[in-house]
Amino acid sequence: MATKRSIADQVLLRISKGYPDASGAVQLPDVIMAVGQMANSLLKTQHFSQTLQMGETIPDNLSLMTYPDLQVKAMAPYGGMGARSYVDLPAAPVSLPTGIGIFNVASEKFTFIPMLPGQTYLLQGQDYICDLLGNVGYEPAGLRLVFTKDLTLENVTSVTVTLVGIDIDTLSEYDLMPLDKGMEHTIVEELVKSFAPSQTNNDQVDSVDTEKLNK
């Protein structure tokens, strides 16, 4: 995963054509701040605070981070459980009581029900509930969410997943950010477009001033 600093360095190298200038119009702290702002915008983050029914309090400095269009992939049957599917998570959710770190999974076609690890196996053979009344269950498996059905057979190719993660504003410039490769690339490209005019204008001013001095 990337950090604010690694993304900012990429942006500075791009707009300075490989030769960062300490006197340039665009400075590293400005780009680092912009990286956090752009990441929050892409993730559509919102602050998350909640006290659960049993009195557990969710820690501060957490945010809800939404990842749209995560690709659904089919997986081979195993353990007598039939065809299923999964998505790869772009970041690890914060470990919270009742598994609420995976806050929501959504698509237009199905309602998704959270399940504890191994619970899908226990439902096998329970005729009245194993189909979850037509809904789809999901359970965490490392950096994957495994669904109780093969969604690709239902023409569902992507889902939107909302995770509870560390608030990006609280991360240092060297902390890993919960971004996938696509988001990292988007941030770099957008910030290059945003900062390049400032750098170019500053170079033009410097050039004009130098010409005046030479005269």
C-alpha cells in the first residue's frame, strides 16, 4: 500500500519532470495535505462512532470508507458447499466487536447478511435456512469476503463494500493508507493535473525575471 509521502513524491517528480526544486511553487507539505483530501474524497469517508448494545464503545478516529465496484470472482466448490464467489478487499477492516468492521455490502440485486467465520458450513443441511431466504451471506476470510452463492451466475459482477478504517486525517505521512492500486493511480493523476499549472507558471515567472537580470 501507499503512504501520503510516497504518493506526494510521485506527484512532485511528475510535475518537476524528475528534478524537484526546493524553491518551486509546489512544496511537499502542500502535496501531502492534498493527498489526504483527495483520498477522503475518493473513499467518501464519514466519521464513525457507535456504542454497541452490550456497552462496547467503538474507538475514536475511525471512518467509514466506501469502495465501489469491487470485482466479484467465482471460486470452485469445496467442502460440499457448492459454487461460491468472493471479492478481494482493498484494505483490512478494523477488528471490532460483532464483526462490524465490515460495515456494509451492497448491490442492486441482493441483500447481504454478515456471517461469522465457519457459519456457512454450519448452515449446510438446514433446509429452511441454508438459502438465507433468498438473500446472500458473506463471511470474512483474511482479505477476502466469501459469499454463500456464486454471484457471477446471477450476473452480479461487482459489489460496493463499506469498511471501518483508521481516519486518513489522523495518519502520518508514512502510515499505510487504505487504498487500492486504482485509487492510488487516480490520486497521482488528479494531483498532477491540479499542481502542474502552478509549477509551470512559477517556472515562467522565474524565466522572465532571469531575462530581465541578464539585460
